[in-house]
Amino acid sequence: MFKINLITRIAYASSTIIKRFGFWTIPFLFVVFLYLTFVRFLMYLGIFLDWLFFKNIRKKQEINTIVIVGNPRSGTTFLHRYLVNLGIGSGTKLWKMIFPSLIVQKILKPIIPYIESISPTRFHSTDAHKTSLQSIETDDASMLFRFFDGFFLYGFIFSWAKKDLFNWVDPKVRDLSKRDFDWFESLWLRVIHSSTNKRNIAKLFSISANLPAFQKRFPNTKILYMVRDPLSVIPSGLSLVTGVLDKSFGFWSLPKKDRTFYIERLYKALVTLLLRFHADWTSGKIDKTKVEIIRFDNMMNEFERVMDNILKLIDCKPSKAMLNDIDKTAKNQRLYISKHKYNLEKFGLSKDRIIKDCEPIYKTFLNDDKNLHK
């Protein structure tokens, strides 16, 4: 495989967008290019200055981290934000992923509320949860800002390419674990430095495909893996991404063959993430003593038990205030009724296909639920 450097990724991304959405996107791409150039300049300058002035982020050190893993829309965002709000640890706000330098953050912090209206988050659907520059978000997004690479780039842009470019983000083919993990460590050290809580809580759906290597690099990290019925999580994940694309480029007004092409690519990627974790889990490559499997339905109906297991895994003794909050949240969870109803035919999918493609997930993680598929 030829070297897939930054220029190559930018060139492929630009040509892919122009071919799929038309020449009208050229001015848009030019603005994005200028924006990314400015952001990357601030990023590199700030990171260099951080290295000079903050000694405690220079050295490799053990980070007290909890990482929430699972496909998009499996309940990871709720759990991530809940644990941070409960005071168990610190999470990374989106604007701090865009501008990770501690020095740059000090300069920009006062104006962040004023640039919210022009941020990319305005394209994100708020049906599931609110997204903003000041929201705690998935750390996977930082890979896009830092390297213009990763699963975000594949999901939103490279899935449109005529040639299947999944190998470009597949750690089994193009393994950039050292680069990626070094960056996460650097990012998390900055989050901890700027917080009074020295435990970090991250959310990474991408390491579903590479968890053994992640555990080897961060051996003391505790993993919370979210499992949700593929019949729910897959169409919900597709709805999330196509919703952003619809607001940006009018996805649902595109020709059906183009929509089908893209959805098929993204569907296979989402299933691959599920099956990769399953393969590593059942083969014994994952250290299960540091992983808690959390089913979405249990989080909704037995939240107290789920939180009890989490607190035991991370060796956290809850305060009375924490226990009261958990009890209150558990009651709200049991009363919650989702308004989302997904039509599989809209995505060109069928119930039988999803069940067949995700059969290992059902057998290993969901085999005791008699209500599935009804």
C-alpha cells in the first residue's frame, strides 16, 4: 500500500466530495481548507508552547482513565456525560479537541460561546442529545482535527469514494496505533491538567476494532463496553450520520443509487466494528478483568445495578449524593420512552439481514433476551 499521508487524504476527500455532491462544493471546500489550515497552525504552535511551559505533560505517565466503547447510538454518550456530571472523572469538550493546547485554550475560552453559531455542530441532529462546542464529546473526533484521519473521516467522506477505502482506517491493515495512542495520551494529560478531577473519562468507538492493542498500551484503563440490539443501534447510527449529511449536503434529495451506495458502505463498517470486538472478546485477546459489558436495556431498566458494577470496576466508593443521583436517574430511565422509530426499508435494510450479519453479537451478548426480534 502506498503511503497515505496528509496531502493524499485531503486530495481524496476533496475529490470525493466534488464528485458526489457537485462543483458547487468547491467554495465550501476552500473555506474548510482555510479553516483547517488556521486550526492546525494554532494546534502545532500551541502544542509546542505547552511542551515548553508544562513539564507534567511531557513525560509518559500512567493515566487514571475510564474508556467507554461501543457503536454510535448504543448509549455511550449518555453514560459518558453522566459519569462526568456525577463527578467521577473529567471528559473532553469538543472545542478542546479542536484546540487541544492549554495555552490556546486560555486565550480562546472567553470567545467560545460567541462562535457557537458558526461551528460544525449546527449540522448535528439534537433528537438524541445536544451537541455543541462546549459539550463533552467522543474523543474519536480529535483524530479528525489532529490528523485529518480515522473513522470519522471514513464515515462522513471516504465511504462515498468509488474505491472502498476502509483499509485506510482499518488497524489490521494500516496500523497507526502508536501515533493514535500517543495522541490520546497527550490529549488526556491536558484534560487532567486543566481539571480538579485527576481521573479521565473518554469515549472511543473506534477502538472496538483494536482493543487488545489499546489495553497493551494502557494496561490499567477500565473499559465500559456498551451493547445494544443491532436492530436498534445500526439504523440509529445510520440515522445519526445521514442526518448530518442531509443538513450539510441534502443527503435525502440525492439519487437513490448514490444513497444506497453510501449506506451500504457505512452499514458494513458499523457491523465490522461490532464483529471485531466480538472476535477479540471470544478469542481471549481482551483482558476481561478490566472490562464491564453493559447492555443498553439494562442501563434503561436496571440502572442502579449497572452503576454498582461500574463503581466496583473502577474502585470508586460513592458518596451519599452520588447514590441519591443514581437512584433518581434510575427512576427516570425506567420511565423513558424513546420517540425514535426507524424504518429499515428507508436504509435499504431488512430485519433478517441484520440478524444474520450480527448473529455472533446476539449469541454472545444478547442470547438471554426473549423479547428480541419481536
